[in-house]
Amino acid sequence: MAFFTLLERKILGYSQLRKGPNKIRLIGFLQPFADAIKLFTKEIIFLKKSNLITFFLAPSGSLFFNLVLWRFFPFFSQPSYLKFRILMFVCISGIRVYFVILAGWTSNSKYALLGRIRSLAQIISYEVRIIFFIISFCLLVSSFSFIDLRKTKSILRMVLFPLFIPWIISILAETNRAPFDLPEGEAELVSGFNVEYGGGVFAFIFMAEYSNVLILRVITCLFFFSFFNLILFSLIIASRTLWIRATLPIIRYDQLIYIAWKCFLPVSISFLLYTILFLCLVTF
């Protein structure tokens, strides 16, 4: 997670004809550690108008549940109580929405409130599409286990490969990455729902966001590519999403919601029906 931030700053730097972090050791290799030390040694400001308990609970809870998602990563062995990993993954990934709400609400700030409303609408809108996509994959393998999905033959993966572009756009919006980083619209929202956070508490929000970004990139490779090339394709997809951030401007919020409900919802439902039809034809 730390070195992914370094990769992001390097790609953004070279895309803007500059080098990015390169002063701390070789090619800025220790820059993430310097950033972490800076954040965790800064003073934590206690807001008088905030609800202090939930104000500090929201970032730590968000980080905790994002790290729990890695427990469902498909290793070669599978305990009996994790046969429904995909279902548990979807349920726990949806819990983080509540911590975004808490972070914006307990700050008692108008800017945080606007960022919270944007983030809530965006995450819910694209989470519906992602769930439809995941159901299509589960129907294809007739299982809710990542282990069974890992063993899926390449010919079956090709059936749903047209979902790759809508899936990439959906996870960009789900993780608030450019050009869909509207909940953190610095130009008009002053950093959005996390505007009142600083120091180590902000670092928890930062770590939770990038942890969610990485796990969804790994799941993407698991859905569409071979398990044996998982690390390679994860790095390629992660670098391409950073390339998108360096290339495309932020879209308008109404366009974001329009794409979610008018474009991707019919596409996701259509592919779900397409998967059911394909399975019926194969069965008979």
C-alpha cells in the first residue's frame, strides 16, 4: 500500500514531465516511510463541535474493515467456514459506506456534509452495478468461493470479458479514483468528507482508501485473468488506472450519476441475463 502511493506519484510526475519523489534514498524509495512519520507525528486537532468518539472511530473502523477484506483473498487452501468468500466480501465492503457517513456527520462541518452526501450517492450507485457483475461471475462458476473462481477455465472467463471496461469504470468510481474523485473535489469541497481530519487520523482514512483500491485491483485480475499472472496483471491494471488519473479531467457529478443508472445498470442486468442464457444453453 505504501509503495503503491510511491508508484502513483512517480507515474503522475513523469506524465507531467517531472520526476516525482527522488530525494530520499534511491529513486525516493523511502518516501512513503517519511510521509508516514510526518503524518503520525503531527498534532491531532480536537474539534469542539464534533462528536469525539465517533469522530475518531470512523477512520479506524474504515481501515479495519478494509484490511479484513484481505482475509478473503483466495489462497490455495480454504477453511470450511469461508466457502462463501465472495458473499462475505460483498457484505463487508458495503459496511465502509457507514464509516464514510460517520466521518462526514460527526465532523459537524458543512464541507464535510457535502462530501459525505456525494460519497454516499456515488458509492451506492456503483456498488449496485458491481454486485450485478459479481453475481454474473458467481453464476458462471456456480459457487460463491474465490477458490472455485480461481480454478475457472479461460474459456469461461472469455464469456464475461466484455464486462472488463464497465467493471474498471465501476471500481474507479467505487474507490473514488479520478476522473470520479468527486467526493474529494478539492476545487469546490475543500477535500470533502475528510476535511476536518489531520495527522494520524487522516492517515487511517488514507490507508483505508488505498487498501480498498489494491484489493479491488487484485479481484479484477482474479475475475478476468489467470491466477498465476495475478501479481503482474495487478500491477499493470493499477498503473493503467493511475495513467487514467493523469490523463482525464474530473467529470460533472450529474454525468457520474447518469452513467451509473442510465448506462451501467442496463448493461449489468443484460450481462446477468446473458450469463443465465449461456448456462442454460450449455446445460441442455
